Amino acid sequence: MSTHADPATPIRSLTVLPAHREDVELHTADGLTLVGELALPVDDAGALVPPVATLVTLHPLPTHGGYMDSHVYRKAAWRLPALAGLAVLRFNTRGTSSPRGTSGGAFDGGDGERFDVHAAIELAEFRDLPRRWLVGWSFGTELALMHGRDPSVEGAILLSPPLHRATDADLDAWAAFGKPLLVLVPELDDYLRPDEARRRFARVPQAQVVGVEGAKHLWVGESAVRRVLDEVVARVAPGHPLPLPTTWDGPSTTATTGRDTTEDDA
């Protein structure tokens, strides 16, 4: 990475803002080790500061290009500790590879991944990370709905839910769970569009479905990413000034590599 310290640096696709970033391992109840990264907020001197809330991210379908570095999550980890004081946990589900490494096991279509979701929540609990929210994207939304009903989470945010694996029974179970559900649905999604999403999620009284004009399933482009990050912060850190800044006055770095899109990932 290269370093920049110019005032009011524009926050671009590959801008990395200050945070404490550490490699972590998650250990599942069925004996696997998963690899991930935890990004935590720091002060101007680089010392850790308590996060105001925590995002436990669940990535898109690994058999179609999804992994912990899928671009929305990578940008969340690069920006939100500094811009909103959030902790961001990213990890590869079983059998998934990224530059961080490869998680143990093999893709299990959303079934065995229940242990992966539980392991991520347990790590956040063990680290005493506050106000834990699940954030699922595409396949990750299925994991959240099917396996994320843990009393230690405050709720879930769903990006581009296809509702392929998650059933009405899962939605009914979430309704009974009672925790908030924010559902961000691209206007031009390939799988589930806003009107149908409102119909499907109507069985969850505490679900809020937000149609995002002009967006597509992959949330490609800075305007789409910024909309997602603003919506996430509005939900998990109420009262935080929005929209999030598009420039940064302090030190930052620029990532020299990294995919900026996730492939077809439902």
C-alpha cells in the first residue's frame, strides 16, 4: 500500500482509512478453522477506542465469486471504523479462499454454514464487541435468516436477498424472534425486486424493506456502496451524522490490488 496524508483526500474505491486490523481465526463446533479479519476503530494516536456497534458480515455465494473481500464488505472494513466508530468482522465461510487464506471444510450449500455463523457470533461475544448486527449479502442473507437468530445479536441487515434457500418458515421464525430486520433491495436486482420483496417480507412485522433506485444486485459503483454504508450506519448507530463523508482529512492508504466487484453470487 502507498501512504497519503494530504488534507481532504477524496475517499475512493481503494482508499483505506485508519483502523486496527488483525487476522483472526474462528473455530466451529464441527471442528473447522475459518479465517477472517477484525477491523476496530482507533483514535488519532492509533490507540484502540471502544466501537459503538459491531458488524458481523456474511459474504455472497463462494461458488460464484463471493468471499470476505467482496467489495461492499471490504469497503465497510476500510471505512466504517474511522467514519462511524464501528467494528467490522469479515471471514471466509467453510471452503472459501481469499488473500487472507482458505477456511477449512467445503461449501455445504448453507447447511453446514450454520456452524460458521455461530462461530462468528461467538468470536464477537468473546471479544466483547458491543451491539452486534449481522450483515448478509445475497447468499449471506440466507445464512442470516436461517442461522442468525441468536439472542446476542441486535438484528440483521440484508443486502440483495434472493430468498432462494431461506423459506417462509425462516421468515416466520425471524418474525417470532422479534429482532429488527432491514432489507435493502436493489431496484434492478436479478433475483428479488422491491415489490416482490415487500410481499415476501410482509410476514415479518419488524422488517423494513427499502428499495434502492438504480441499484443492481452487486451494488457496483461508489454511489451504490455509499448508499449501503449510509443505511447500515443509520440502523446500527442511530444519530450518527449522515451522509458519511466522501473526503478524509487525516492519514490514509491506498490499496494497490483488489477486485472491486463480486461475480453473480446468488
